[in-house]
Amino acid sequence: MDNRTKICAVVVTYNRKEKLKRCIKCLLEQRDVSCNIIIVDNASSDGTKEMIMDFFSKEGIFYYNTGTNLGGAGGFEYGVREAILKGYKYIWIMDDDTWPDKNALKELFVADKELNGNWGFLSSIAYWTDGTLCKANIQKKGLFKFAKKNDYQSKICRVQFASFVSLLVKRDVVCEIGLPIGEYFIWTDDYEYTGRISKDYPGYMVCSSKVIHAMNTHMKASIIKDDISRAERYKYLFRNDVHCYRQYGIAGWLYIILKDVYMVVNVILNSSDKKNRLSIIVNGFIRGCLFSPKVNYVK
């Protein structure tokens, strides 16, 4: 079924042209349900644009260079806006290192039919390159509750938070609740967005829709273990987490305080360069308390 005028994949990329190439090929190989593709390039310098022009210069693929690095969050805000302006009814969101199974999109629409269209987002199951569940993309059923092994035995499972590694959303929902928050830059933008949707519409993970998330390492983002050269990136994570979860009142504040205390204790016990890492956690928490980014809408 050719639904390319209705469905668009939004892929954000930055200096990973080989992974992006495989992502695009996977999108073009979808069975039964097809889609157009919007590629948002955060000003890559590795020949991404030339690769796209050389290999994918065909109808239905749209390339946008942002001119500067907007981060993943800024890229998703940019791409979802463009998809809405182009009139697509469904928007399939993913990173450039997401490689969908050939039936991934079809299975999302099988779930759509079973749910009679009563959903706000549908999330695929992400696996790492070794075939195990990707640790960074486990959906959450609540603030304190991740999806468990038995949840993956069902075809469809209700969840509250999911990642942007293969997430299907509707045009009408986006127009109502707004775009992803670009000011987040990186990290937590997906949880903020799916949590925002979940306040008004049910979200689900679809266990038959599968993708590979080809991360370089099979681990969740952790300032405790990550190389100190990457530690500065975590200022966004701790800031954004506070802004995201403080919206859930006392339970949200309890969650984020417990999480940050856990991080502080583990940095003290297990990390090198403790002072720098602790400073990022504390300053991130303070900045998060004051952070009030704007939610933008598409008219």
C-alpha cells in the first residue's frame, strides 16, 4: 500500500553518514506500507549531503540542512514541523542510527487498526546490534516503572514514556499538544514529549514492530561510567530531567531527587574526576529548576 502522501519518516542526523545510509535503505525497504522521508541534517561535515544526493536523489526524500547543530531535540522539532507543514497525517520519528525491520511500519499500523485509532503515540521495540533489548530505549509505564519482560509477551502494551527511536505520532495530536522542545538540545526530549502526549492520549509500545538501535555502546547514558571527555554533555541531561519530571508534581520531584542522589552517591563511590562530575549534576539540577523552555506550535 503506497501511503507516502500520508506518512513521513523524520530522521535527524549529525556526522554519521554510514549509519544514516543504512537507516534510509531500511525505510525504503518497508513492506506493504511505504512512507516519504525527511532528513534533518544538523550541519554535518562528513559528506552527509553528498551521500544523500548521490544515493538517494529520488522522489519522496527531502533533505534539510539546519546550518548549525541544533542537537537531536532541535532537529526533531525542526523535522516534525516540516512534516506538519507538508501535510502528512502520520509522522514516524527516529535517529539516524535506527534501522527498522522491514515490517516495522506495517506492524505499527496493524496496532492502529486494533486500537481503532485511539492512541497518541505508538513505539517500536528497539534492539541493539547483538539482538538483545536496547538498554537505552526501554519504555516506561510510569515515573518509577519500566516495561518488564512479561510486557513484551503481549502484542500491545500501554506505556507513558518512550524514546524517539521509532515513534509514530499523529498530525492532529502534534497540532494540539505542540512540537518537541528544541531547547532541550539533547536528551530527555523524547520522554518530555511522549509524557506530554500521555496526559491526553494513550501511548503504546507495539512488540511486533522491531528496530535495531545501532548505538556505539550498549549502555544507557550514565555520567558515572562515561568517559570524562563526554561529561560536559550531561549538563543537558540533568537540566532537562528536572524540567521534564517537575511537571508531575510531588511524585515527579521525588523521582528526580532520588535519581540525582543516586547519581551523586555512585559518582563518589565509583567515578574518576569526581569534582567535575558532581558539579555537572548539581548545576544541572539548579538550572533545571529555573529552565522554562517554550513549547512551539504549528498553525
